[in-house]
Amino acid sequence: MPADAGSERDAMHVTTAKSIDPTALRAIIAAGMLFVSSCALAKTWIISTEPGSISIGEVAQQAQDGDTVEIRAGQYDGGVAVWPQKRLTIRGIGARPIIRAGTRSAEAKGIWVIRQGDFTIENIEFRDARGADAVGSGIRLERGTLTVRKCVFLNNEIGLMTANTPSTRLTIEDSEFGNAPTDAGGLHHLVYVGRIESVEVRGSYFHTGHVGHLFKSRARQSTLKYNLLADGPDGEASYELDFPNGGEVLVVGNTLVQGMRSQNRVVIAFGAEGNTWDKNRLQLAHNTLVNESFIPAWFLRVWRDRFASPPEIVAVNNLTSGLGIFEFGNDGVFIGNANRVQTLDHGRIPPSAASLLALDAVRPAPDPALRPDSEFAPDIGEIRISAPTQWVPGAFQATGAADNRPH
């Protein structure tokens, strides 16, 4: 190495250091110190059913941004709260704690109201929410970013509901929504998403609706992957999926089962209330749509005349089972879709490999985004699959990792 190589290297370092704006450097250091300080001060709150434990409402008032709230197993009657924090994690510990509304309601909106933060809520069960105008919600998201994971919503007027705030983002993973109230009045949607930026739902189970829809979204972007929406023998829902204002919608690898007592024969509805967004596209790939009734279903209905310009419709390698129409009356790209008049195990999930092998093979979806890499798992959640050597229509493949599923 030349004798002056080290000095040249040092000179380069000095020059680089001098080139940093002192104001910017101070800001970086201050931000780092603030981050370290906030981590050091973050607190974990423990809520239990033990006598003398702090209540859910008290923690909602006292917790600070960045804290964690842990709720131990048990039943919490009247555990309603408004959460004003900017950043918070709330999780159930051990067996899923049950939060019952009882006779109470937070701001007449439901059980928990998320005001405007970045929240993660895990392993909590919400029951019996009631509110003004029959839209009491298990969770009401007014603004911000919310991730709901491994939660259950039962017997709520609306399982989960958002306000119409364009910057809001919602993610739902491995959760259950069901048992809509059967009392008269109101449309008890299991999930009702307002005009927000985006919603994504994966590995979740929707069942036993009443009059309202199993899932309704007005979001700019709606993504549903590897879910089971099956109304069941006692369900009386209307649509299984409703996108009343269009938007960009991606539906891949889901199973939708319309029950015998459905209030409306449409399974997937797009644009029924007129468009809101500047871009409207519906992509359906590798979904299984089942009609359990002897009355024909309208598996897909698009209200094209309610859009300023015709929306883009792409449907690839979907499987319909039972009586009904899918492609008829819908303009768009339809490739590799199939129908079986007989129902597949009456909507039981997953269908047997034998029933899948009886299906004709199809080509892989031309867009990789439309090729599923997972499937709905038995009970709830999702499992990864290998790309099969030969694709078949519908939400389940007969090769690769799928062969190892319990049947």
C-alpha cells in the first residue's frame, strides 16, 4: 500500500463528515435519542379478572403511545373503551379473553373505539355490541392504521366498522366474524368498511349473517385472500361480498358459500351504489363459489351502468358449484372458469383431493398476482402451498402441499 494511502482515506472521511449539514445531523441525533427514550419508557399494562386489577377503561385512559396492553383470559362484561393513543398494541394472553358489551357502549358506537392511531389488536373476542342506529360495533375504527389478528367477533350489530376517512388502512388476519343479531332493524354486516384507503383480509372465517352482508367494503383498494365466507344452515345474509362503490378489488383463493336461506341470490356484488373512485377494477382468481339452494344464484353481478366509465373485470380459473350464472351478462376477461352443477360436499372445506382431480386442468393465471400461494386452512387461518404441476379451477389444488391437508 502506498505510504499516503491511509492519509488519503482519512481525508475522504473528513471531507464526508464536513459535508453533512449540522442542522440535519442534530435532527438525526435528536430523533434517535427520542426513539431510544420512548422504547425505554414504554410500559406493559396487565389486565385480569382478579380482584383489584386495573380495568380496560382505566388503561384506555392512562396508557401512553408505544405501550402494550395484555389482557389475561377471562370474561370482561362491560369492557367498553375509547382508545385515543397514537400507537398501541393490545393482545390477549393465553386463552382468548372475551369482551362483552353488556348494557354498555362506548360513545354509543360499540365496544372499542379506535380514535386515530396505529394499533395492533390480537387474540381478543368481542361480543354483543349494540349502539345508536343499530350499528354497534365490536371495533369502530375512526382513523389510522389497524391490524386485527386472531380475533373473534360474535353477535355484534356490526362486527367491525370503519369511518369514511381516506387515509385509513385496515388489515384483518386469521379472524372470525359471525352470529349476526336476528332482531328487527338495521343491516347487520359482519364487516363494514367505509371509504378508506385500503383493506386486506386473509385467512378469516365469516358465517351466520342476517339480512346484511358478510363483508362490505367501500375502500379504494380491497384485497381478500384465502378466506371462507359460508353463511351456513342458520344464516340469512344477503351478499357474501359487496363492493358497492367499486374501487380496485382483488379476490384470490376464497371460498364463498351461499346458504339455503340467503336474503339475496347475488354472491359477489360490484358497483350497486355507484362508483366513488377514479379507478375501478375487479379481479377474481381461483375462488370457489357455492350455491347450496335449489334457486339459481347470481354468482357475480356488476352494475356497469352506474360507473362513469366501464370498470375492468378479470375472472380467471374460478369454480362455481350449484345452480347459477357467473359469466353471463358480465363484460370482461373470463378465462379458465368452470362449473359443477352438484355442490362440493355442501360447502365443507376443504373439498377432497378426489373431487379436485375430477376437474379439468387449466393454464396458470397470466398475471402472477392471480396465482394463489396459500389456501384457507381447516377451522381458520391459511397454509402455504407449492405451485402445483397442474392447476385446477377453484380455491384448492390437488397437488403439492395441499395433498397433506386433513380432509
